Amino acid sequence: MRVTADNNALHIPVLVQNIIDLFSPAFTNDQPVLIDCTLGMGGHSEALLRAFDNLCIIGIDRDEQAIELASARLAPFGSRFIAVHTTYDDVDLIAEQYGHDGCVDAILMDLGVSSLQLDEVDRGFSYAHDAPLDMRMDTTRGVTAAQLLATASHAELSRILRVYGEEKFASQIARAVVKRRQTSPLERTAELAELVRETIPAPARRKGGNPSKRTFQALRIAVNNELEVLEAAVPRALEALRVGGRIVVESYQSLEDRIVKEAFNVGLISTSPPGLPMELEDHAPYLAPLTRGAQKADPSEQEQNPRSASVRLRAVERLRPTPAHIYQPHRRQGSAL
């Protein structure tokens, strides 16, 4: 892919001013460090680097094209920006390497598929364009969507579509895929979109947008192990924050938002036994909410940037170290990649 300044226009960061405002109180160090766990084309990172002239950002992405684009876009900031090619469940290792005493001041996660991946037709993320069924965010490794469709059992395909896509007709679509591959494999996005359209009952096709939307979402999540990575990443990110540090997460579908909410709740809810006349100090919440529930984009931003319509932003601040009695299976120590 040719990298030019025009590529920056592909991505409009969502809720960018809200994010700047949320992070500002955390930047009390002379040289604060933020980890952008989902760098993409660097839209959020650029806005933050412009807003805070002493900020250093470590940008993580598994997509080599994203690393290339963002590095070109953020080159004017020199050593204040560092890119790391890895998955964001390595956030704790990145904090160990680049933070202060193993911790950082702020962490951002802007989840889901990026504008870059959707708009690059040959990546196979979109049902709107005919392309090879790839869907890998990191094209150097892993199984493609075509390979998954060619090898997974009916039961596994049904589970993927039902759980990751919340697809009502998961079993029927999976059965159609298995039947189709007996004669010719599904290799292109247009073939899959047509198969789904033909499989779903006609009344269901007339509402809810493109009928293959949920199938494409489910396959993308499965190919990239997105929910497994997120489940590991959020607790590790929380442990990588210094006291007074903040994390902001933007989710775009209910499965992601549920994982984030549950991970945050571990630190937001008191563990004192009920009925006591006072809060036990070591059982008080060690996180503080920075939003009331999930924050949404206002109508004007949704009109300007349609991608913002489904965003759910949650943010918390670390009040104190995690109490010893809280189980921390995700905390690691070691060298980043």
C-alpha cells in the first residue's frame, strides 16, 4: 500500500476531545507515557501528541500496514512516538519496557476493525466489495477466513456465528457453508455474502441492513481471536497503570463492551462483606469511574462520522494498587517483543 498524507483522511478519530479531556488529569509527570493499544492510522495519537507537548506515546498494532501509515503520519513528533508491532494483550510487557517503574500514565483502546482495514478492499473485511476472504489484521500469520470456512465443523461454525455475530440463523448459515464447500470452497467475500443472503429467510432480509453483516463480524472476530485478546488485555492494562493513571476504552459492539465493563467492575465494586458498619480499607474499590455508564457520541458527531454511532466509551482511574486478595491471573513480567 502506498503511504501518503491522503491516507490520514481515511480515519476520523471518535470522541477525540472527550478522550483528551479524560486523560489530561493523568499527565502530571514531566514526561507522561500513554500506550495506544490500537494504533490504527494514528488519529487519536496525533490529537493527543498535539494536545500535550510533553507526552510520549507507544503505539501498538498487529497490522503492519497500520504501523507503516501511523509511523509516517506521526514522524513529525520524533522520539515522542514509538511503534510496536504486536497484539495489545502485550500491553503489560510494553509498559514494563517503556513506562516508569513498569507503569504508564494512560492507556487507550479503540476496539474493532479500523477504517484502514475496511477501506482496503483486498483485505476482505467488507461485504460491500468483492475480495479474497482474508480478514486477518496481521497478514503475516494466522488462518484466513476462507481457511476457517473450509475446515471448521458445522458445530464450530454455528458457535462462531451465534456467539461472535449474535446471528439468529447461525445453524442454517453454517449448514449452507458446509454443503457449499463439498463442491467448491468459499474464497471471496461476494460468494459468502450471496450465500448468506440466499440462506436467511426473505422477511429477515428486509430489515436490519445487509444480511451478511453479522456473519462477517463473527468471522473477523474468530480469525483474529479478538475477544480472547481483549479478555486478557484489559486486566493487564489496568495493572500496567500507575496510581492516578487512567484508561479509556471505546467499544463498538455489545460483546466487547461487556468484557470491558466486567473487567472494570472488579476494581469498581467493594469486596467488603455485607452488613459491616464501615468499609474495610483493603476491600474498598481501587478504581474510580470517569463516565456514568457508557458514554456515546452526540448527534452532531454521529452525523459527521457515521462510525461513531455505535461507540460505547468507558473510562476509569486507578486509585491505589490492586489489593493482594484480588486474583490477578493476567499480570506478567518480561521483555516486550
